[in-house]
Amino acid sequence: MQTTVTEDNSSESRGDPVPVEPPARRLRLCVIVTVDITLLNLCRGRFEYLIAHGFDITAVCAPTPHAAELERRGIRLVTAPLTRSITPMQDLAALWRLYRFLRRERFDIVEVSTPKAALVGSMAAKLAHVPCLIHFLRGLVYEHGGRVHQSLLKASQTIPCFLADEVISISQSMADQAVRDRVCAARKIRVLGHGSSNGVNLDRFKPVTPDERQRVREAHGIPADAVVAGFVGRMTRDKGIHELVGAFEAVAGRRSDLHLVLVGTYEDRDRPSEEVINLITSHERIHHVGWQESTAPFLGAMDLLVLPTYREGFGTVLLEAAATGLPIIASDIVGCRDAVQGGRTALLVPPRDTKALARAWARLAGDEALRARLGAAGRRYVESSFAQEKVWAMQVEALRAAHARTCSSTETSATEPPSP
């Protein structure tokens, strides 16, 4: 049953997996995120694996209509007044309630991720003397914006890195930047394997049959012989929607067979301009299909994926697209560089550069052999490095090892004689 954190609340693929030692005892893990989408999408399958390998899981997020769906996955769900925006009074209320909750529950490990939950959750965990605090670093939100705003956001990400016993970055390039920017100490941050938040389900994301491909195209009025580029993600400015539409216009003006499929929804924050939205709505060769529970069929209908994002923690959609055998055009930025191999599985272009994006797009649209070569290499790369069970097994090992280290350190300091 879903619980709300209050002051008086009394709550009770494939790929060869990395070997995981049988647990000495079950560990109580509390995962704190800001909103439910992180639990629903970025942790898909992860909780079930952790439960099967010796963890009892409580997840904390803002109030959600998807409580029953999350609890069917075997976790205990708790809600707290967390927001994605800067809301000082509400943030203080969330801090106090989380502190009371964590002090009462006495979890073995608390894992925080996403900016607001990481900030509030890490402070609450330290105040409650949680024995092991893990910061799962999924992105660097201070990379863009005005100087004052950047400074505030950078400070908000430095605090959980400082308070955590260990920081797990989902990509090496992001870990390197966090160290360069003095957001996190090098001794504290690490990357598991090749990175990623949750790996890829290789049985779900795989090359499709011609019939499967054609069914999706027919359903959306796309010709069988069209060259279809796609985008999957939040329809926001910082995902490069303006550059995406601008580059499409440039290339589509020269190629009447080019179509664009957009999978995702607009958000109130960072919404594209009305001019861009109107063009998406009116253009006969742009197909906006909205949010989709399963993106795999739409990836299967595409010939290439385009992600001109400004910032990315890792770019899970890039792995999913590569797993289906798609060639990729992506921004040459932190996170994207880890999910693809520039020149081998993808073409990388500078962010915010519509002309460079259009050139890469025209090149890939006009070269079927290049698309096939990049796509095949992408599938092999994902199979070798990002199969979900491999990623989950490394996470189990890392969580248990971090808990053992912090407990050992606590016991040692408690038994050492006082200094003379």
C-alpha cells in the first residue's frame, strides 16, 4: 500500500551476468528520486533483480498516480512533497519529513538520485545517521543557464556528492567532468563497467522483421520506401527540438522521401517555441505520436535516430536505438559519447549547431550502406557492454561492497581508543 511521509506516519537478456555472491543477509535499501518517471522507466526491471538478490526495497518519490503499478513490482512505495522546481518552503518540509522517516526506518543503504531528491535526500540521510549513503549521479544540471542560476545548481549537486559515502556516475565522461568542475572528489566517484543507468533489455530492443516495420509505418501514414528519422524523448528545448526541426526542414527540402517521427510529449518547463510546435503539427512529413508505453516498435520503423540534446547523463535511448540496429546522430557532449562510439556506431555533431546536424543527417539519409554498417556495429556494442543483467549484477556488488565498507569503518572508529 502506498504511504505518505508525514511526521507521525508509522510505516512498516541476455548477456552473461556478472557472478553475484549469495547475500549474507537481506539489506534494506531506500531509493529516493524526485518524480515517478525515474522509477517507472530508468529503473525498469532493476528493482525485481535487486529483490531477487537480497534487497528489500522502499522507493520514495513525489505523489504519483502510478502507485499500484510500482507496488506490483515488489517494492514498498512512499511519497514525499518533493518538487523539481526551486520551492524553499516545500523543500524544507520535505527535508524534515524525510529525516523523520529515515531516522525511524533505519535503512541499511539510502540511494539518492535526480537533482532535488539527491539534495534533500542526502541531507536527510546524514541527519538521520544512515550508515551508507549512495549518490547515483544521472546528470549535471548546471551545464546551461545564466551564471547565477548555474552557480546555484552546481552547489546543489556538490552537496550530495560531498555527503555521500560513494558516488556512482552513469557515464565516465560525466564522472570526469564532475571531478574537473570540483563537484565531486575523484576518490569518491566511480563508474560501473561501461556505465549506463539500467542497461538494455536485448530481448525487448532488437532488430524487427520487415512486417513489423511496415505495420507501424502504415498506421501513421508513412510510405514503405521513405527514409525515416526519429527522435525519442522529452520534447523540450534542451533536448535540441529547435535544431532537430530546423535541420529536418533543411534536409527535407532536398529529399521528398524523408520523414520524421517524434516520440515524446511537451513539458511546461523548457517548452519549445509556438513557431516550432506549429510546424511540427502542420508539416505533412512530421509525425508526432506522443508518449508511448513501448518505444521499441517505433524504433523498429525508423532508419536512423537523431538526438541533438544539449546535456545528457548517459542517453539510454541511444543504447535502445543501437540495440535495434539503428545508426545514430547525436550531440558530441558528456553522456552521449559514452553511449555511442563516434564514427563507428554513430555520427557526433556539435550541440546547438543546426547546419552541422543537417549535414550529418543528409549524409546518413543518402548512404544506406553507411546506415547498415553503423547500425550493425551499434548492436554489437550494446550486446557486449550493456546487457541489463550485467549492469544489475555490478550494481548489486557495488551496493553490498559500499555497505560493507561503511559498516566496517563505523565499527573500527567506534572501537578505536581515543587519541592521547
